[in-house]
Amino acid sequence: MIVERVTLGERSYDVVVGAGARHRLAAMIPARARRAAVVTQAGVGVEVDAGIESQVFTVGEGEGAKALSTVEHLCRSFAAWGLTRADVVVAVGGGLVTDVAGFAAAVYHRGVDVVHVATTLLAQVDAAIGGKTGVNLPEGKNLVGAFWQPTAVLCDTEVLATLPERELRSGRGEMAKYRFLGVEDLVHLPLDERVAACVRIKADVVASDERESGRRAVLNYGHTLAHALETAGGYDLRHGEAVAIGLVFAAELALRLGRIDADRVAEHRALVAAYDLPSTLPPGSDHGELMTQFTRDKKALGALTFVLDGPSGVEVVPDVPVDAVSDALVAIT
């Protein structure tokens, strides 16, 4: 097993990576907890043993389940079962489950401990780590949520063998962004080491900027377009696939702003291709709708704002000209 530490003072916690990591759950449950509310989806199919009295609560599939109504349903179910502030929520699943269960844990009794058992590659390298929880609104992705750090995260690489290839490919979309955040090429590393390398850099960024007041925004590299595509809807895209397109778009935009050269753009395109991910917009994409979504992004403060590569590395760039954004969209159409 590989253990990475997210260092946040009294709220520090371990991320355990390796085959069979889920079997360490009982040892990760806070000592005061007497009950565990296990939140998962019917399709996950991963059983866990918290070592204490437990009950399973299921949430729906798809982005439609990532909603305030799901959080309300969970909290009311917790209350009906008698879950207390001293107990624990255990999220077993991918990013949707950890986002929704983590948010429910953050607001139920104004805060209940949560442990994440991440069962998808995307959750293991990104969603389950760092304490960002939340749900969508019709107006945009992740617009309602809370920062609520887990007490532990278990990334069981053994369960990844059961995932469909497209789900794994989606996870590689999140993995790809780390190449531009300081991680060496991960393509040829063993799976456990690839996941741990991503966890390590995310843990470092989160420790330096827990609530995304500065540096942590770089973890959204490729996500501005990805979230716009997901919010616009109607496209057959997994999250990681949308992020991959977003990485190429961000590179094309940075080129038009003079921040990087054509060779660096080619590097983005080559990495996305190496992970067998898309690099162009879905057919029929509405550029006008995407521009509207850009203005609603969480980073936007009255002007178009993007996370872009540049001479000092990836960073937040405000006041991006509309014409440059339009040209970059055309470049990936």
C-alpha cells in the first residue's frame, strides 16, 4: 500500500492507495463513531465493512442525482435512522457519490465525519481528495457546496478492474491534467504509482490553499470548458473526456494570448491522444451557449476567467478577451 498525507493541521488525513485498500475501512473509522451511514449507488457493487453498525443508503445514477434534492433525501434518511453528529458517513463510489455524500455530511447536524472509499479512477485521482463537495444547479456545475475534509480516503485500485473501459478513460482525463501541474509522464508507471503521484500533487496543492483562494484553482485546469459542456447538456461525454477537450482548448487559448508556443500546444494534444481521449468539441456544439456558461464559472469575477498554461506554469488568468476565446473554440471544432 502507498499512503499519502493531506496536511491540514488537526484535520490532516491519510489517503491509502493500493489493491484491497477498502478492507482497511474499519481501521479508518473515527473511534467515537457507533454507526456508519454507507452512501453508494446500486451500480457500484462494492461492499465494505465499517466494523460498526451500518446501514446502506443509495443515491441515483447520472448527473441528475447530483442535486439538492438528493442531499435533502440523504439527510432526512439519516435523521430517520437516528444518525448522530458523533457517527460517520462512508461514501462508496465515484465522484458523484463522494461529492453528494460529502456535502450531506457537511450540512447534517452542521458536520458529521466522512470517509471516502473511491471506486473509480476519476475519484481516486481527484474527486475524493481535498474536501470540495457539492451539487449542481440548472445554471451550472457545483454551484452549491461546502469545503468538508474527509477523515480518510481509501483508493482501492483492485476495484478498477471491474470498470468499463470508457469509465477508466474518463479517469485518465483527470490524470492527464497533472502532467501540466508538475507530475512527470505517468503513462508507463504501474497503476498504484500513477494514482499515488496524482494524489501527492493534489495533497500538496490543497495543503497550501484549502479553500481555493489562490493556488488551488490550478486543479481546475481544463475544467472551465468541461463544466460548460456538462452544463449545456446533450453531449455524450464523461467528465474526464470533457476535461481532455478542455485541456486542448486551454492550450489553444493560451497560444492566442501569447502565453505558450505551438510546440506546447502539440504537447497537450499528444498527451490527450496517448490517453485515447477526445480533443475536439462534440458535433453540433453551440459556441454561444458555451460562452454563456463561461460567464457563470465559479472563477469568473465579472469577466471571462480561465486557468491557463504559461511561462510561469498553470495559473488563473482573468479578463480574457472574448475574441481569443471564440478563436480557440474554432480551433477545436
